Amino acid sequence: MRMNVSAEPGGAALRPLSARSVVLSLLLGAHPPELPVKDLVGLVEPFGVGGSTLRAALSRMVTAGDLRRADAVYRLSDRLLARQRRQDEALRPRTRAWHGDWEMLVITATGRGPAERADLRTRLTALRLAELREGVWLRPANLGRPLPAELARVTLFCAARPDGDPHELAAGLWPLDEWAATARTLLAHTAAARRPADRLTAFAASVRHLLTDPVLPAGLLPAGWPGEALRTAYADYQEELSASLGPRGRVR
């Protein structure tokens, strides 16, 4: 199974930003992820979100469980704190030296319903694994991250080098050329965007795309891989947003 990407080859999914999207983008980039409503009013204005629209969006987001409110300060919910951690990891993935070995996870549990199976697939994909065939997931063992405890019913094998060409295996597991084409398109969008709303839209699409980067060892990537360039562009933008948020939103 190939990892999903957000757009067609060379394309980029630039979704129009709602008031909710603007608020989430600001809070996901803030450390700690909380802002007073008086600050949010000024911060969202350059993105075309008025005060009344903002307050209505904040109310809906609290009701939906996206945000918590304490006095006049809004903070990301636990669910969205997990999303922030994934975004931070996408920007600064933890890697280790690769010596040609692969890790493999085999699904051994049975009797799962469709919803549980879909949730497990989402979790494994978020761990940057790809499915070789039904129930068998693998990737090069170059990531320095432990597996979540909730995957206890999944059996982990530390596999040796594959019998075949590892480059062909990687190319069969992930759509590397498509990912790279979309990343280059996003880099062009981020460089060309001038209005705050256009820039936020382009960088929101960039971070979504970075979440699907397989973070493979350099030796398995096509020449001119744009992953690091996209991460750098997003990191620079995050610093820019952080400066607009002031000390409360400083990037770690």
C-alpha cells in the first residue's frame, strides 16, 4: 500500500482557510499553545477574520472539543496537543544512523471491526510505516522513536536487509516522485505568496504534506529530494509567526 499524499503529482491541496483553520494554525505554532482572546483578535485580522467571526468560531471550537477556555485564554485540547506534537515531529524528525536494516510490524490480533482496523492503519501510517501486504508493515530502521504502548498487540520484528534491491522496495512502498513533485509545487507557492492569508494557506498545506514524508535514509531517496527544503521553509515561517505572537508564542 502506498502512503497517501494530499494532491495529484505536482499539485498541492491549497484549501481555503476558515476562521477555525486560522485559529488552529496560530495555536499549533505557539509554544505553549494558548492565547488570550484579545491577542487573537489582532492576530487573525490580517487573515481576513473579523472579531465577531472569531468569537463565533471560538465558541464552536470549545463546544466541539478543539479548544479549552480558562477565563479569556484559549488553549488546544489534548487531542490537538497530540496533533501539535506530530507537526513538531514532522518539522524535526528524530533519525539515527542507518546500517541497512529494516523494521517490520506484523498484525497478529484478529477479530477487529472495520473502525478498529482503520484506526490501526492510521496509527501505523503516522509512524511512517508502509504496508507491504495485508498485515505486514515495514520501513528502514532509521527513526529514533519508540512505538506507542497501545500497539502491544502488534508484533515487532527487527528485520535484516531485504533480499531484493532496497531502492526498489522503498519506491514500491512510497510514491516518492509524486511526493517530491508536490513538495516542489508547495515551495513555489510559499515563495510566491505575498498576502498573509495566501502565505498561511500555502504553509498549512506544506505542514500537512510534511506529515506524509516517509523520512527515508538519504541513500534511498531520489536525487534532489526536497523534503529538507520544505522543512526549512516551514520552520522559517513558524519563526515568523512566533515573532508575531510575542513571548507567549515562542517556538521551542
